[in-house]
Amino acid sequence: MIKYCVLELVPFIISYFFFIMMWSIFFVVLGMEIDPEVNEADRLSYYQKMLLQTFRTVIGELAMPQYGKILEAYEENNSSFYVI
């Protein structure tokens, strides 16, 4: 019985980690700043920290996304800048 339950979870787990990787890439491309709590991990690289932050966001520990680089570029150019 437990074997069948675990086998039924395999597609969910694969899609779960696929979407975590996908959103991590989105956050890296957008230049999202890392939460200070996650940034305390000195031994992790930027991409590992971004994966950790994405995982935390997925399980419900929401932190306000900060896009400092995008906002600075907008203020410098003072032109229309859209983020979808």
C-alpha cells in the first residue's frame, strides 16, 4: 500500500522540482535581491541561495520580492519599463 502511494507521488515531486527550478531562473533573470535571512549562508553560491529562497517562497514563507536593480534602471532612464 505504501509502495503505491509513493509511486503516485513521483509525478508530483518531479513537477514540483521542475517549477522550483523554473521560478529560480525567473528570479535570477529579473535580478531579485536575496532575503537577508537566506543571505546569511556564506558557503552557498548566489544560485544556491536563489534556489533556497524560491523553495521558501513555494512552501509559504513569503517575503516581499525586491528588485533593486530594475528600479534603479527605471529611475536612471526615467522611461517606460515594464515587468511582466
